[in-house]
Amino acid sequence: MAENIKGNKLFYGWLIVAVGFFTLFLATGARNAFGVFVIPMSEELEWTRSQVSAAGAIGILMNGLTQPFLGRLYDKFGGRVVISISLAVLGISTMLMSQINSIWVLIGLFGFVSSTALSGASLVTVHAMIARWFYRRRGMALSLCSAGPSAGALILVPLATYLIITANWRVAWFVLGAFIFFLALPLALLIFRNNPGDIGEIPEGRISAATKGNTSGASNQPEPPLATQTWTDSLRSPPIWQLSGAYFVCGMTTLIISFHYVPFALDRGTSPGEAAAAFGLMGGLNIVGVIIIGFLADKFSRKNLLGTVYAIRFTAYVMLVTLPGSVGIWGFAILAGLSWVATPPLTTSLTADIYGLRNLGTLGGVSTFAHQIGGAISVLMAGFLYDRLGAYEIPFALAGAMLIIASIASFSIKERRYSIRYQPTLAAATGTGDGN
Amino acid sequence: MIPLTIFAHHSEPGDPILLGWIKDQIDSILGLGPETIVIGLGLVVLAMPVAIMTVYLTQRAKHRRL
């Protein structure tokens, strides 16, 4: 049970995790539902698919570009303020999507406003807050929260679809926005706390003696050897480059599939129903995979787990490219599904373990920026090569091959040297640091 | 090119064609009317904050008694 200075009640950090999960469930889940609006909005407002797609593409770009800035704001003002304001803006802008009549308003609202707001209520900020509450079980806490976007997609995408059927797309946007504004925002305001010290708690897994008489927050906790005063300090050490470089490849190998999976499956002769079933299995395995990783991340070396996850995804790509027909599609769905969402909690926990908590929002934003840039490059590369080669095997093989580099980069992180888990005083007191 | 994906990490919207297939799968498996599915999924969403608030208030009440 988590260490707690208030007796045997539930550690408050788990409530933070629950609200973090719900925040990501609604914010990212509603965002993922954009696809179901493309056809009804295009038909009613007589837009082309390209116009609507442009809004979506701008949204992806803006979300990637603004992650480091929102992460910086998190580090300055704390998660409660940044995440709450972001949820308010995201909720209002999503509700206002119900009033859209112009493509420019769609681009402005979805492409710029809600995409920027989403950066403030994202894995980056929520993870950074949770990392302040957990040390020994940080991996599990971050992983539970990371399941939020996948669970949100599984629930909110069908909900939006059926709302459009039973009412119309305007009602569906309003309902999604109302969920964010009236459900997630009040919970965030009521329950989120930036630091355990704000309510007289100590972080889970921390040593009481180390914080005796001192409950004012994470900045007063023991710090790892590479703890940074400014976020730019981290750029002078290898781990941030290794983590961000691997995360760049993570973006390459997730977004390329997201954009080109359907045409690839059709090219392989897979039926639409089978492709949907394989993709559904993949979504369910996302959640299974991230929970398993959370359990393992608190017991074993996190860099080894991260390297293994990238290696598993590489194997999935090999199956996709080399195995014929639906065998490759199903094999990929199983292995890639298990690895899909396992990377964010491992990347965040390693960043926190190595660089400390002071600039974790900014550093998480930098890694996520790299992730989104990698994704954009791979999507464009795949389209370019498909137009010239008439097949997806080459771009998929190139993206898959990059996973070898990501895996090596992860395995080669000097976790024992830099991570606070392996510093003698904390490791001995908390029982962590084994299994490297 | 249409922005796709429902299972990415961050902000990518879902493919409308794929989502249409998934809807057909749900229809064929569950065999329920769209209104029933909306109510069911809506209740799933509402159950989460209710559960969180219940735990929060229970813990707060217990803590005050300690």
C-alpha cells in the first residue's frame, strides 16, 4: 500500500490518477471522434473531404507544436491551473463546433483553439502531475492513466457515431464538449493538486525521514544526478536525446499505420469487416499492454522494458510486411496492439527518474513534439512512396527498420547511472532498482 | 488524404471509413437500436465521475472521523 502520513486511508495520488484517466478519456477520446464527423459535416455544409482533412492536419501540427509550450506553462504554474484552463477552453470550443457553418471557423476552432487546449490537457501535463505523486509505483500510476485515451476512443467514438445517427452532428459535438466542460473540469478543479505537500501528504514510495518536517512539494525531494535547473540543461546529456529520438520513431510507426492501415489492408485483400475486427482487437490490447507494462515498470529496468517494447513493435512490422494476407494483419494487430501505448508511461517515467520533476512538463512536451514530427514525416513519406511504387511494403519496412534504432537507443540509456531509482539511498529504502 | 487513427497516443482523429466499419460491427454484434447504445455509452461515461466523487467523498468523510 502506498506510503501515507494520514493513516490507512486511500493514498490521494490514486484519486489524481483516476481524474487524470478521466481527463484523457474525455479530452483525447472526443478528439479521436473527429473522423465520424467528416462525412456528415462535409455533406451538410458542402465541403470537400480535403478541406475537412486540412483542418484535421492543422490540428495535428498545432497539437505537436504547442506541447513544449504548454509543458513549460505546466512547469511554471502547475497542473491544476493549466489542465483546468485547458479543459475549459477545450470544452467550450468543442461545444462551439456545433455552431459551425464555415470551413474557416472549423480550421480556427478545431485546428488552432482546441488543438492548443488539448496540449494542456494531454499525456504530457497529466503525466507530469502524476509523476510528482508517485515514486515506487510511478510506472503503474502513469500506465493506468495512459489507458485513458484508448478507453476514450473505444467509448466516445461509437457514442459520437450513434449520436449523429439519432440526432445530428451538431448535437454530437455539443454533447462531447459538455462532457468535457461539465464533468472533467469540475473534477480537475476539485481533486487535482500540484504536489503532495499541498495537502500535507508525501509522495508514494518516498522515505519519511527524507521529508521529515518538509511537505512542501517535489522540489524538496531528493533529486537524480542529472536533475535540471533549466530544461535546456538536459540537452547536454544523452538520455533526453535517446528518449526523444526513440519517441520520434514511436510517432513514425504509430501515425503511419493510423493513416495508411486501411488502404494497406484493402490492398492485401482483407475484407473491411476483418480489418475492423483486427483494429478493434488492437485497441483492446492497447489497454492490456499498457497495464502489463505498468506492472513490470515498477519491478524491472524501465529502459530495458522500453527497448523491448520497441523490439516487439519491430517484430509486428516484420509480420505485417512479410506475412501474406490476413495473417500479417492479425499478427500485427496482436503484437503492435500490446506495444502501442506502452511507450508513453515508460518514456515519462524515465524522463522523471533521470531529470527530476522541475522541468518534466517541458521535457515531456519536447519528446512529444519529436513524436508528432516523426509521425508527420512518416505519413508524408508513405504517401509519397506509395504514389511512386504503388505499394506500402517499402515505406512500412523503412518505418519498421527505424524501430531497431529506437530499441538500441532505449537499451543503451545508462539508467543505473542516472536514474534516481538506482541511487543508493532511495533504492535501498524503497526496494526499487532491481532487475536491471 | 483524410486524417485517421483512433488508437494513436495524442490527438489524431479517426478514419471515417474505418469508423463506419466499426459501427457496422457493433450493430451486427449487439443488435440494439442506436438510442439504446447512446444511453448505454452515456451511462458508462457518467458512471466514471460518479465513482470518483463517491470515493473522494467517502475518503474525506472517513478521514474526518479519524
